[in-house]
Amino acid sequence: MPEPSPDQTPEISPTTSATTGEVPAFGWSGYAERVNGRFAMVGFIAVLLIEALSGETFLRWAGLVP
């Protein structure tokens, strides 16, 4: 297969997300807010699991409240 010459290099364009048609971006974008919300939901469920399995509140389990 012939190598492309330097003036024929393909342009690299941003690809869309696997779940949406949006291009991932930094800052206050819809994509970033959706990802942050999903991480917040995972964290909240993790706190609920810690409280359910340990029998203590999260703050007491983490040592923040005596």
C-alpha cells in the first residue's frame, strides 16, 4: 500500500462520544455535566452501601465525626 505524501495527510477530527452525538469538550459543556452527574450518582450509591454494610453513618465511618 503506498504511503501518503506529506501534503496528503488525513485530518484528525474530534470523534463523538459512544453514547451521544456530542463531541467531548472541557469546561461547561453538556457532555461534561452528564459525566459529572454520573460520577456523582456512583459516589452517592457508594456512600449508601458503606452505611448499609458497616451499620454506621458515613461521617462516623470516615472518622470525621467522633
